[in-house]
Amino acid sequence: MPEDWLVHLLAVAVLLSRLADIGSTYLVSPNLHLEANDLVRRFGWPFAFLTLGLCFLPYVDPGL
């Protein structure tokens, strides 16, 4: 399929954006008191790192 590279590009873009979000959150609020996301604030850093699994979403359905 010629569109396979697009799925890989989307997955890498999602991964980089999640890593940037987690990194910037850590720099601003290491204890998550300033975090706007209620789920991350409640469940902490382990949940934030679990969201890195979103990078596999383009492999399930690129339209999402």
C-alpha cells in the first residue's frame, strides 16, 4: 500500500506531540498541581505515561 508511510508518519507525530506535552507538563508542574487535565491530575504520572499508547491509534484507524 502506498499510504503505509502516512500511517507511520501519523504515529510518529502523535508520539512526539505526547512526549512534548509530558515534558512541558513536567517542567511547569512536576507535582501536577497546575495540570488542567483532571484524569492526569487524579491518577498521576503513571497515567500520563500510559497516554503514550495513543501513538498506536493511527495503526487502528488513521481517520481518528
